[in-house]
Amino acid sequence: MKVVILVGSRNPEGQTARAADAFKEGVIRKGSQAEAVFLPQMKIERCRQCEENGWGICRTEGRCVIEDDFAMLVEKIRNADAAVFASPVYFHDLSESLRSFLDRLRRICRWHETGKDRIEGKAAIGICVAGGSGNGAPACTVSLEKVLTFCGFQAVDMIPVRRQNLEMKLAILRETGAWLATNA
Ligand SMILES: Cc1cc2nc3c(=O)[nH]c(=O)nc-3n(C[C@H](O)[C@H](O)[C@H](O)COP(=O)(O)O)c2cc1C
């Protein structure tokens, strides 16, 4: 099986990246494949709210009008058996790169059959890493679960991590990766 991990951190060696790596290790241990993509390295514009009423072809055609890396990333999710979303906690919430991506994703796959293709019902896991004070990771997971559910994913687990328990959570993330690889 194939797992795609979208990481909303700009630091490939930071705490969120370590969490994503631990998850990946667990997936690979079970003989499955995992690919991590760092969203700040991608070109992802924010939603343009194309029409006066705020809608756009996202609702009528299940795709986004903006030509950037969004469609390629959506295709990666469609071609994976499960998707993982890992965010550093910013202001007790998601990072901007992940937020911009998910703001657009929910628009294409909420209403239209084409947009829902290979996303509706797909297993998704959220990881939120509070690397500063350590506060706000549970609130961030609530925010992430809400948007993933809106997108149509089956949010099978949400894992809050704080700087103070990172080492312990890395072990849990490895096991969750192994579990996902054998159960999704
Ligand atoms: C704009 C901003 C807001 C942040 N808000 C929080 C927060 O609410 N709680 C927290 O523990 N850390 C907060 N941090 C720290 C990040 O969670 C921490 O830097 C992050 O884990 C490290 O990023 P990395 O995982 O990409 O290395 C914030 C950092 C930034 C840049």
C-alpha cells in the first residue's frame, strides 16, 4: 500500500518533519511505501473565491481553476491508499501552507462527484506538533479533523504532539504508521 504524507512545515529537519519521518518508518517497516511532501516548497496559492457569490468551478466541476501544484498534490492523494497530514501548531491551529491546501481541497471534493473521486472515504491521519510552548496541539487536531471530514476523508486518527512529549509520541507515530499500513 501507498501512503502520502503532506507536511505543513518549512523545516525538513524540524519537529514536525521528525514526526512525519517516524510515521513513515512505521509504514515502511510493514513493507509499504510512504512519500512525504513539504507544502511550503510547493506553489499553492490561496483560494480566489472566483465568483461574486464566493463559489467557482470547484462546485460545478470538482476542480480548481488555479494552475499551480495543487492538482498534482490532489492526484498524489487520489493515487495513495491513505493520506497523512502533519502540521506544526501555529496559534493553536494549522500552518498556513496546509490551511491553504485544505481550503481548496474541501471545495473540490465536498460537492462534486469528480472531485470526490478516490478521496471520499479514504483513510486520513492528522499529526499536529506544538513545538514552542507546547500548547494548542489538541485544538489543532480538532481543526484538522473538521476540515478532513468536510473533504470526505475518514479521519481514522488525530495525534497531538507537544515539544515536551515528542520522543514518546515518535514511538506512537511509528506504531500508528505500521498499523495504518496493515489496516487502511
Ligand atoms: C506563527 C507561529 C505560531 C506558533 N504558535 C505556536 C503555538 O500555538 N503553540 C506552540 O506550542 N508552538 C507554536 N509555535 C511554534 C511551532 O509549533 C514550532 O516552531 C514548530 O513545531 C516548529 O516547527 P517545525 O516543526 O516546522 O520545526 C508557533 C510558531 C510560529 C512560527
